[in-house]
Amino acid sequence: MRREKEHNFTTGRILVPLVRFALPVLAALFLQAMYGAVDLLIVGRFGIPADVSAVSTGSQIMMTMTNLVASFAMGATVCLGRQIGEGKPQEGGRTIGACIALFTAIGLVMTILFVPGAGTIAKLMHAPAEAFSLTTDYVRICGAGSLIIICYNLIGSIFRGIGDSVTPLLTVAIACVFNIAGDLLLVAGFGMGTAGAAIATVFAQAVSVLISLLLIRKKELPFQFQRSQIGFHGDMILRITRIGLPIALQDFLVGISFLLIQVIVNTLGVTASAGVGVAEKVCAFIMLVPVAFMQSMSAFVAQNVGAGRYDRAEKALRYGILMSLAVGTVMFYLSFFHGNILTSLFSKDLEVAAAGADYLKAYAIDCMLTPVFFCFIGFYNGVGLTTFVMAQGIISAFLVRVPVSWLMSRRVPVSLFHIGLATPCSSALQIVMCLCCMAWFKKRFRA
């Protein structure tokens, strides 16, 4: 009974369990951000601007693909949450078995695409000439570890679905420690630059997966799982796909929109390219709280929807917005008025740091917007309105973010701040669409 209560969000208080669940998610996201930031930080200190540009562009590519997998795995998170909310945890084993089979196949496809196609991908990204071969190396090395990257992200999605946010924190912590050690050894110690950062990334996630699997075997789960349950179970794959595919498609296309912005910036030279890469790493930290509540909201809401408790789901949404907005206000101040201090942590080159700070000012404005629509997205994922999530993300990305970025890049003189304004403009439209959807949702489901 104690174990079941730990994983059940459908009764009792709302705020405390939501925060208690979100804190390990936040810690895991912080470590995940550190995981990506360490590469750029150490390369920025011990490499040259071409290395920084290569890691910036290459990591943006891999992050897009990783987010695609993690978003698709959200289908497993929501399915497991609903099964627990409906009082059917016995179905969890087949859900996990279907996930393992499905995502293994996806990992093999990614490996086939990225290893031989790394050069083509770098060319499509308009990687600066000085950083072209380095970008190709980064993408090829990380692409070779696609199966490991997928397994690493799948573990977190599964355990968040059963109400356990501590195990994903553990897996990220293990990876972060080994990634820092690998970067210090290969980049700072052996001077391997971009290739060293990529090798450290894959190796750290491999170690994390192996250790995590050993720990999970000793962990008590709310369902039974056996190796015989691994397989392409059509009904389970259909459920996971129905929920996860729209989320994945939305995140993939939104990621493509950011890649297009990177392409636009890459045409401005290696300093601008490296500066935006630095700003993106800083952004990974200043957006941590909204992202944590978005992920936590999905699992929390999924269980309550499974139990028919829509009132609790709406209250959780309000709590999440208020708490993340309070933190967003602080992040706005730091990023807008002291962005140069933040970007200088990732690059010793003063021009690169200044370019990053200029771009980061636009993201500072977004700090006041993302707490609202990120929580809405987590809510709609948990409810199962993933088609809407896909639609709003695609509309805002390709009707606002990319066109505004391109138009601003045509202005003379070019300003990275003006290019970056495309992101808060896109977020504002997303909030409007989320509020309209909420009005429809209340009208349809409250009765």
C-alpha cells in the first residue's frame, strides 16, 4: 500500500505532491543541461572558436533528434500514468516491452542515417568553412551512439510515467559525472577538441545506461516485467504512437525551426554561430523550471485523467504556472541585464561572449512567456490532446519563428537580438492558442 501511494497522484493534496515530483525532474534537467553545457564550456576554454561553432551546431542537431525520441517516449509516460490512474498497473509490463522493441528499431534507423550522412547534414546546416569537418565529426560520433542515447532517454520517460522522478535523476547524475570526467580527459587533457566532446558524451550515456539497468533490476516496480514481454505488441504500440507521435512530430518540427535559425546565423560567420550556440546553452538553464513543470504536469495530469479527476488536473495547471512564472521573472532580470556574465562562462573569446549576450536578451523576454505555455503543453499532453500540441507548435514555428528570424537577418546592421526576438513572438502566439483550447476543453469536459 505504501508503494502504491507513492506513485498515485489522484487523491490528497495537489501542490505538495506536484512540487515533490517536480523537484527531482528539475534536478535531472539541471544535470542534463550541465551535461550539454560542460561540452561547450570545456571546449570554449581549451579549444578555438571553430570548435565552439562545431559543438554548437552538432549538439543542436543531436538535441533535435534526442528531443524527437524523448517526445515520442512521452506516449509511454502518459500510457503508464493512465494505467496506474485507472487501476490497471498490470498492463505496464507489456507497455514497457513494446517500448523496448519500438525504440530499438528507431535507434537502428537513426544510426544508419547519421553515421554515413554526417557530412551531408553539416552541409545542410551551412556549417562555417572553418568548422565544417569538426561538425561532421561530432555528428558522426554521436550518431554512432544513437541506440545508447535512445535507451538513456527511454529510462527517464518510463519511470516518470509510474510516478518515479528520482530514478531519472539518478541516471542523469551518473551521465553528468562521467561526461565531465571524459571532457576533462579528452578535451582539456589530450586536446581532442570537438571529437573528444562527442566521444565523452556517448561514453557517459553508455555508462549511465549500464549502471541504471543494474539498479533497476533491484528496484520494486508497481507492475511485473519479464523479458518475454519484449516485442512489437500492436495494441500497445498503437496507444504509444497515438499519444507520442503528435508530440514527437511537433517537437521535431519545432527543432527544425531552431535548426533553420542556426542555419541563418551560420551564414553570418563563425563568431555569430558560436555566440548563438553559447546563448542556447545558457537558455537551457534559464528555462529549467518551466520545462520541469511541463514534464511533471504530463505525468500528474495523466493519472488524474485516468481517474476522471479533471478538477485536480486544472488546479495542478494553475499551481504550475504561478510557481514557474515567479522563477521566470528572476531569470528575465539575470538574462536581460547580466547576460554577458552568463555567456562569458562558456567562451573565453570576448566577441563570442558579446554576441551570445546580445542574442540572450531576446530569450530573457521569453522567460516571462514560457512558464505559461509550457505548463499548458504539459497539461494537454497529459489530457491526451497531443494533436493540438502538435498543431500549435508547428504553426508558431513556421508562421512566426522562422519568418521573423529570416526577416531580422536581412536588416542592416544585423543584430542577434533582433533575430532572437522571433522566439518570444512565437511564444506569445502559442499562449493565445493554448488559452483558446482551454476554453474549448472546459466547455467539452467540465460537464
